[in-house]
Amino acid sequence: MTDRMSNYRRCGQRPARRAALALAVWLVAAPALAEPRTSTIEDCARCHGEDGIARDTEVPHLAGQNERYLYNQMLAFRSGRRAHKEMRYMARAMSLQEIAALAAYYAALPPR
């Protein structure tokens, strides 16, 4: 009977240990999972081009645009003052620091 009880106790502790281990692994991995998979520039480059020159005629070129203009337009998209479904989604996902960095990046590129 003692062997059965010790086996039962060991088996009963294993799920608790496994759960604790799984929780610990999840807590350690959670910050890495929360990090964005792409940079803001990469997200914007899909439409506006890495060099700021859009490949689609319906999408504006951003290279060489005025930095303050780009920043203000992103804020307008973000608030909904300027209507554009995709741009509103993108702008709302960015921090003010990311918007400022993005505006500086595209403004620094040579215009077409």
C-alpha cells in the first residue's frame, strides 16, 4: 500500500510540476511573442516602397516629402480626420515615436 501511495503522490505531483514548468516557459517566451515580427518601415514599404517610391499608381510616393507633413498626415489617419481604411489601421497600430521616425525616414530619402 505504501508503494501505491508513493506512486500516486508522484503521479499527482507530475501534472502540477508540468503545469508550473509550462507556465514558466510561457512567461519567459511571452515578451518575445509580443514583439512585432516586422518593422514599421517594412510594413509601409509593402505599399510605398522601401525607397519611398510606390509601385502602384494609386499609392503616393513618400520619398522626399516634408517630414512635418508626413507626421501630420499620419496623425490625421490615426484620428480619422483623413479617411482611408488601411492607413487608419496602420497609423493606429503605431506609437507617436514610430510615426515621427517613419516621417523622418521617408523625408530623408531622395525624391523621385
